[in-house]
Amino acid sequence: MRLLLFLEHRFYNIGNEVYCERIINYKYLTRYLKVFDDITVCARFGKGNPTNRLLVSGKHVNFLPLPDFIGSIGIVKKYLECIKIIKENINKYDVVIIRTPSPISAMVYPVIKKSAIPYAAEIVINPQTMFGKDSYPSILQPIISSFFTHHTKSICMHANGVSYVTERVLQKLYPCRALVGNERGYFTEYYSTIDLSIDQCCEKVHIHEQGTPYIIVHTGYMDTYSKGHLMVMNIASRLLEEGILVEVHFIGSGFLENEFKNYAEFKGLKGKVFFCGNLKGYTEVQKELQKADLFLFPTCSEGLPRALIEAMANSVACVSSPVDGIIELLPQKYLAHYRDEDGLFKICKEILRNERMRLKVAHGCYKKSQEYTVDKLEERRVRFYSRLRNLAIEAREKE
């Protein structure tokens, strides 16, 4: 059974191997190999030699490269070339899975929809916040937001199967046919993309040593302002003014990193803000998280954030914004709007000034994170992929 998997990530040929800069590695793809015999990843292939390499190539994984492009203008320039590649190859596969919303999914969806191949969509984020005014500052923002919102609704109502990263939130916004009817051949499931085993969790809460700084950790790529890096520094500055000794550890990097470093100096936070870069693998991230007293994540767009779940799984008290799936993870009293600096500051101050409260919040975060370990998610993933596979077998038998 051959799966064609469309991914938004950018891949690179280096020697005889294929690498990805972020998230996707061979182990990630093996979740599909539990059900399908062979996977072909269709995605953009860039030029160059990225510094952070995740090995993707391996047994039973193949690639269908698309030309590289960036932004709306890039899509327009490469659209016909990409569509030609998809049309020439799509009938070689038994089933298709699209991870959406994304420019790739918008480009290939009309071709897939017209084919007779069973297909499923994995809805990983809310396009209304992904392309909202705060997360996508562009003159084209209203048009792009409207387009991707409509696109996601259409995929959900036409795909044979739809999986969501949330349990409830995205389902209400983008219902699929399996949720609104009882038609044969349509199905749904929910599962996070996180791959967290029980032995990668830590129930022990970090005990703060009196006289040392409270460590605030934030994880997120620095390619956008939407993850709240500037807000974290604003709050750290105010905590210091209140006499609460803190330092900030940023995990991740991107083309805005130098701007964020300059902002830290502007706020007088030299020696108080540390840029850890892209740490290699979960083990290195976990080392930083286990030093943390607080995980502060004032994001304005998410699906169900892996970074937040990882912090929770390491018994870190977490404060975030009530967007998308985050409301399924944290109690309302530890959430404030990503532009509500006063609200976020008050929550952080209360937690850091009350050690008993901080330990209680951290323990609650850990308990909630246990709902997202791989043993619980894998069963739902396999069930979802198996239903797609069975549709393809039925279709083959009818031929």
C-alpha cells in the first residue's frame, strides 16, 4: 500500500541522504509505516546546506521533490511546474494524506479532489489565527486569511478522513463530514503530532534555590513575532523592576534572532536573556526545561503546541494565551491574551512569588501532559490510517 504524503516543510539533498531543518525526521515518518508499506514525501526541496539537519531518508521512504518557493509571489511563479509534477505522478499511489492548512495543500488539493484516490487531511493549525492580523502582518492578510479558512473548510467536508490536533476546538470551526453526518466512507480522529513517551517525561518539579534567578523558558522559531518573544522580554523587564530576579532562556532561532537580541539590549536585559539556538533533539531541549521555573508562551497562533506539552511533561509551571488548542491544555486562570501584557505579568508574578502555587501549577501541568504520551496517541493514529488503507483496498476490489 503506497502513501503519498504532502508536507509543508522544506527538504534538502545532501550527498545521498535527504534532510529537513525542522521537526521531520525518519522516526517521525515511521508512524505512517505502521500502516502503509511505502511512503513518498512530496514537498519543496531547497538548495544549500542547512546548519540544523534532521535525517529523513530511510527504508521504505521515497521523495517526490517540488521546486522551492517562498511566499505568495513564489507560489505564483512555481504553480504550474508544481501542478504538472503532481498530475504526472498522483496515479502511482493508493492513498494520499495532506497536512494542512499550508500553501502546498492549497496548491495540490484541487488535483487530489478530482482524482479517484482515497485521501485524508491532518488539520494541524487554525488558519484564522495562523493568518490573523497579529501573526501575518501583510497588506494581503484579509485575502489570504479568507482563502485558507475557506480552503480548510472545503478539505474537511470533502476528504474521506480528517484528523485534528485538538479534541474539540478545531472540530467546531472546521467540521468534517463524519461529524455532521453518518455516511459510509467518511471518518475522523484526533491526535497531536507530538511523539512523547512516558520515559521522556519528568514528574519531579524544579525546586528554586533562594537567591538565584527564576528561569523563564520559551520555545519557538524566530521567523515571526507571533510566538511572543518580545512580550516575554517585556514581562521579564517588569518582573525585574518588581525585585523578582529572573532570566530568560529562548530555545530556537530564525532570521529575527538578531532583532530579538537587540531588543533585549534595548530593554536593559543584557546578561538576563540567553539565546540557546536550535537545540539538537528532545534530550537537549529537556535539559533546559528541567532547569525552568516557568514556561511563558504568549503565542497568537497554534494548533496544539508541542513546545507547551513538552514543558508540561517536564513539570514546568506554564502560562500562555487562550488561542486554539491551548484552552484544552491549561486552566483559564493561567491564560491571558497575547497582547494583554498586564494580565500575563500578573499571572507570572503571582506564580513566582508563591512557591507553593508554582509547584501546584507545575504538577497540574505534568498530569495533563500524560494525556498526550505516544502510547495514547498511537492507537488513534493507527486507527485513522488503517481506515484510509481499508478504503483503498475496497476501491481496488471494486475495479
